[in-house]
Amino acid sequence: MSAEPIEDRCRSEHVRRDAWWRDAVVYQVYLRSFADGNGDGVGDFAGLRARLPYLAELGVNAVWVTPHYVSGGADGGYDVIDYTAVDPDYGTVEDVRALVEDAHALGLRILLDIVPNHTSDQHEWFRRALADPDSPEAARYHFMPASEEPPNNWQSMFGGPAWSRTPDGRWYLHLFTPQQPDLNWDNPEVADDFDRTLRFWFDLGVDGFRVDVAYGLFKDPAYRDNPGIYSPTLFGHGPEQAMTTNQPRVHQIWRRWRAVCNEYFDEKMLVGEVSLADLEQVGLYARPGELHHAFQFRLLKSDWDAEAFAETITEALDAFSAVGAPAPWVLGNHDKARQATRYGSERRARAAALLMLALPGSAYLYAGEELGLPEATVPDAARRDPIFFRSGGKRAGRDGCRIPMPWTADAPAAGFSAAGSAEPWLPLPADWSGYAVDRQLDDPSSTLTMYQQAILLRDLYPALGSGQATVTREGGVVRVDLAAHHGDPEPITCWINMGTETVTVPVHRLLMASAPDLGGPVGGLLMLPPDTAVWTRV
Ligand code: NOJ
């Protein structure tokens, strides 16, 4: 065998076949809230299929669908009862096959969500484990003998201890709700079973998976106390969670799953949720032979602050380029308050989106951000998120970013369901009609049109979404110089003004602006007001 240097192997693996995922724009569909096809007030596969042309027109390359499995419903589908069956609320396995076919015909790829860290407490394994402590199924979870106090100080991410008692007095581990018992990945039967699940959906034509809690799975074998307590205000898990996150053994699983992907001719991909604070550690999950994309959430967790944005982007680019992987960017998802509310205005959310869509790597959009949706106020009686209930109402939870999509301004339920359907599962705010898709389509100043145009330009200009980026900052202004490759004759610069004063930037030609009210450049100079981003040719 030739002694190929690691860097070369790294590059060749990441660019093998078409590597479609390297600079893809991926659109996250919160299935329950996207489109209701059967009138029960809950989004489903029929609804999603009918809306695929909308996504093709938006210009995205792939769609990630949040969990669709039969589930206990304790955590928005992230408590799976059966990994190869579809929750009847959403449809059937045949609906998934049809979705994939329709999507492929439109040039879209479909990613499903897989949940390997824990199952539902109603999964047949856990039911058998409860019934018989000596069963093989019990060895697939973390049980500890009866004792007065919980076995250690591990905390649930949603509040309270991570241990609950079984009816016979044992303790079992759940890093999320008690209805989500953690699997014991040191038991090889667990990994074998997930290989079967991956192949089941890949054989059906699915193009990949978003992997839930990809930084988790393994736990300290001696169950030692964690050095500290996790706070959701942190950028991600750090050394304080050393016993329950980022155990080095987890990388073996991602190599194993990558090998399963590589069994297929059409390229399958994996994007892992790697909520670790240390970006170098996140990068390791995207090494050659592991996950294709490793989500880092530092940008998502950064406030509207030029220094935080510039530093995070530079560090993330460094961390991923060190392993030859593209950086996946994300500003919003189903776990985080909507950008328009978090940053303080829709104008700022639009500027941030333009910055993200320029950066080299892939961009993940969360359904509704292209409409500029704000975080919705949800009446307590309508709330569903276990975070709200487990924190005794201290944490609002994530329902406000999971509201059904407004499609048609003047239709009942804003067109999420057909007229005469059941009420939507979460209430749509009464004043959302202005955000509806039908109001924004063909309106040149709408947020939807801005996203469409930005994605189109990203396809047209090689300097956008791939290549080299150099990030600099002066006060509240971040400048990103983008080039398809060294010496690119057509480099592009993205400027974002996150400060409070209008600044003047040198511009030869204005390609795109996040705000409609910008005058063209005069004499090679452009006035860039606060809360605005532009793409320019120098
Ligand atoms: C991360 C998911 O994004 C979140 O919605 C879920 O509650 C946890 N993982 C647990 O599965």
C-alpha cells in the first residue's frame, strides 16, 4: 500500500463522488408544523410533499425532516418507540418513499433525523428491561441498583436529576426527560441495531441523517460525578459535562456509520448535532471517515455583536479546515428562539442571513426564517415543550419557534391546514398574516424574496458558499472577503454593519443587499446603515 499522507486521504475522502453536501443549503422542516395534508391540525408527509415545489423554488438543495417515527410524544418526537415505523400522525413508510421520489424529481435531497442517544420509555426494549432486570434488553440501558440517593450528580439537560426510579426501585439514566432512557452504547447490540435502522431508510432512498446528540451516546464507564452543571446559556457542553459528553469512544461509531454510508453508490450524508463549546473538538467529529458535517452552535448562540460573530466565524473556519471538512452554518433551529426576536428585529435577522449565506460551507435554514418569523408568544395552556414543565415554568421552552407555518394570509389557520380542519396543534398568532408565503412571493422587498435571490446568487458565483474566506472587523463592522480560490478574478466581499452608526464602504458593484432602502454606490462608495449586510464587488 502506498503511504498516502493523512492530509491527502482526508481531502480525497471529503471530495469523493459528487460531495453534494459540501456547500449545500439545507432546509430544516419541523414536520409537525410545516403543512397539514389531512386536516387533523398536525403537519405531515402529505403536506410536505405538496409544498416541495415551494422549497425547490426557494433554491435549497436538501430538506432535513425532524423525527417522524412512532414516538411517545414526550419531546417533540425525540423519544422514539419504533425506528423503522412512521408515526400515524405523519403518514406511512410509503409516504416517505413517495416524498423521496418527488424530492429527487425536483433535485432535492431528503435527510431524516435519527435519535441514537436514547429511546422512548415505551420502546419494546425498555419495556422488557423494566419487566426483567436480567434481560438482554436491560443491558442495553444504564440501570443502577436501588439506593437512597441517585447514583451520581448527573443532571437532565431539561432540569432535575438525570436518574429516575423504576417501579422496582432501580435507577435508570435519562439525560433528557424520564421518558427518554439513555442507551448503553458499550453494548454492541445497540450499534448493530442502529446499523439496521440506517440501512432500512437508506434502502428506501433517503439521502442522509441529522444525528441527534452526536456528542453524547457514551458515558463515563465508572459513572463518576460531572465536575459541574450544564447551563443552557453556555456556548455548548464543556469540561463541566466531561462524564456525559464527548467521550472519545463515540468517534468509533461515526466511523462505523460513515462506512454504512459508503456502502451506497449515491452519496449518503450525516450531519451531527455536536453541541460542544470547544470548536476544535467539534471539528474532530468531521474528520475524514466520520460525520460529513458537525454542527457547531456558537454562532447560533452569539448575540448581535460584531466581535462575537467575527471571532466565531474565524475559529469555526480554522477548526473545520484543520480536518479538511466544510463548515456547516446555522442561525436558527427548533431549539432556539427565532432570530428576528433574538437579534431584536427582522432587519437584523435578514442581515445575519446574508452573512451566513456567503460563508464557505453549507448553510442550514430553519423553516420560517425565510419569512422573517418572530418568536411567537404561546399561552401557557397551549404549551407542549417538556422544558417548560420540567423547569416549573422558569424556562419558556421551545414552542414559540415551533408554530405552524403561515402559507396563505387570508385562509383559516393561515393555510397551514385546509378550511374545515381541526385547530393547529399550536396556535398561530392572530397578527401573522403579513408573514404568509403568499404575501411575500413576488414582493421584491420581502424577506422570502431576499432568501431566494441570495441562494440563486450563491449558485451563480463560485466565491459564495465555497472557497476561501478572510474575516476582519473594525468596530461594529464585519468584513468577509470571499474568493473561489487563490487569485480569484471575481472575489466578493460581504459587509455587515452590526454597529450603531452608518459607515461608508468601497464598492464597485452592489450584488445584493439585506435591506431594500439602500441607494446604489456613488463614486465607488456605499453608505451602509446599521443592521444591514451587502455583497459587493470591490
Ligand atoms: C436535540 C434536539 O434538537 C432537541 O429538540 C431534543 O430535545 C434533544 N436533542 C433530545 O433528543
